[in-house]
Amino acid sequence: MPKRRIAIGLLVSGAFLALLLRQVDRAELGDALGAVDARWLVAAFAVELGALWVRALRWRLVLDGTVRIPTREAWSLVVIGYAANNVLPVRAGEVVRAQLLHDAHDVSRLAALGTIVVERILDGLVLALLLAGTIAVAGGNSLLRWVAAVAVVGFVVATGLIAALALRPGASAGVVALLRFTPARVRPAARAWLGAFLAGLGTLRGGRAWAAVLATSLGGWVLEAGAYWLVGRGFGLPLEAGHYLAVCAAANLAIAAPSTAGGVGPFEFFAREVAVAFGTAAAAATAYALVLHALLLVPVVLLGLLLLWQRHLGVRALVRRAEATEEGAA
């Protein structure tokens, strides 16, 4: 992994963790952590597993234009990819997922990465709309309104672009033609990446396919917000159920920033900010954000390791696959 990107990620995570813990009374934070009812956490993780299953179904639908795999196999690869994201920097789990799909089903790594890019754009669109919709109904501070506005504009434009490319294949010729303005030394790589991305759009040729992929995208994030709500119940937070849509959206949009493995720092900071904006005390909101993220990270890593073991692979093999795929793409 490039050392510069790792260093930038550590700085970003450190800065957000410092902001998170600044002006929070340590005694109150400890009391809030000790007051959680663990039974709600168990229920929350069960719901999170359901969210992962729906995302796996969504990836299987996107993959249908490239390769047909069972939903169970897609779920296994998605969980391993998420686990890798939680232990490796700069979201290297996406690369690991593409490599494992290539190993198991002989799918082009770049084509697999193209489908994952489509997933990420649709995730961003759904999260941005959930955040904007919650703020429009329930209010919010200036930071959240700014994040929502930027995210909505960015992801609406990106989704419009992939929709145009998917529904009108002829439009891709114009995009390919723009590559002639790129430097000659990067043109072959850019052409390969663009071809992979366009290959990832193979399934999204009709309205029914778009409806299914968007429905599963929305369903996965609503389920995850349900897990956030259950954790909030465990802490006794004074938030309404709809507020957790904004917590989920802001926290996950934030981890698009370069940070350490698992998005530690930005996730907790923005989850706390949303909870505080809707009336939660700072110490309780901070404790909630810390426990919530730990619940999303640690069990998924353990489950991912189990699924790797079933494939007769280990963490070293996982890291080697990520590095080999990144080098191949470069």
C-alpha cells in the first residue's frame, strides 16, 4: 500500500478523533458507555447482517451482465470485502473483492471493479437523498445542510452520467473520444479503466434493472439505519426513528474521505454531530458513535476471517491479492 496514502489517512483519522473527543467530559463519556444495554446491540448486528445480504443481492444484480453467481457467493465476497476495508487502508477491500471474484469465476478484475464503482455511486446517491430528506423534514445544523447539498449535487450528476451511459450505449463513444485529450502515457490505462466501468453497466440497460438495483440500494441502507436505531435504543437516545436515517447517511458519506481502515474518525465525528443536532447530549452521542462503529467493524472482520478460512485463505493472502490487483491496475 502506498505509504503516502496511509500517512494521509492517519492524519485525517487523527484530526477527526481529536474533534470528536474535544470538549467531551471524560467521566460523562464513561458513564454513557457503561449504561448501554447490550441486548440491543445483538439485535442491531442481526439487522446489519440482513443489510449485508441485501447489498449482496444488489451486487449480484449488477454483476448479471458480467457473470452470474449465487446470492450466497456474492454475500461471502461482499462480507470479505467489507472486512478487508475494516483492516486495510484506503478502502482496499474493494480491490480484494474484485480479485477474489476473478479467482473464483475468472472475471476481469477491472470489470469487477467497474461494477463496484457503480455500487458506490448508487450508495452515494441514496445516502445523499436520505440525508437531504431528513434535514428537510426534521431540520439540522449548517454543517449537515452543507454536506447534504454537496452530496446531492455530486451524486445526482454521477448517477445521471452512468444512467446515460447504460441506457444509451452510443453515448459511451463520446466519452471514449475524450480520452484523446489525455496524456499519451496514461491513455492506455484510462482506456482500460473506462472499458471496465462501461462493462460494469452491462446489466443496467432497462428500466426494470434500474428499479431493482435502486430498490436494493435503498433497502440495504434503510436496514442499516434500522441497526443504528437499535443501538440508539440501547443507549436510550432521545432521537426519533427517522433521525437515524440522517445518522446513517452522514456517517457513511463521511468515510469517503481518505482515512484509516474502516473510516475511523470521520464516521464517529459525523454520527455524533447528527445525534447532537437532533437533541442528544454530547457525551451520550459520542459514546453512541464509538460503540456503533465498533459494532459495524469488529464482528464483520471476524465473519470475514471465517469466510476466508472456508476458502483456505488467510490475511496475508488477502493483503497480497490487494497489492497484486493494485499493481496490475497501475
